[in-house]
Amino acid sequence: MVAIINGIATVAALLTFLGIVWWAFSRGRADANQEASMLPFAVPDERLTSKNEGGSHE
């Protein structure tokens, strides 16, 4: 009986994973994925902000 429950849980987890992958790479998310991929470049450079905060040792 435990093996059947484990099998059902495994299949449910696999289907959930495949559903998330399908959703993440669907054409409707292309714009959101492009925007999210550019987020690291929208943050100011740490070297420039630390110099402007004072206490720089040059």
C-alpha cells in the first residue's frame, strides 16, 4: 500500500514539475522573462555607489 502512495506522489510531483517548466517557457511569458533577465543590469554598480557614500580610501 505504501508503494502505491509513493508512486502516486511521484507522478504528481513529476506532473507539477513539468507544468511549471511548461508555464515558465511558454510564449506568453517571453516578455516577462526578458524583463526579468535584465534586472541584474538595472542595479547601480557597487563600486560607484560605495565611492559616493564617503569613506573611500584611494
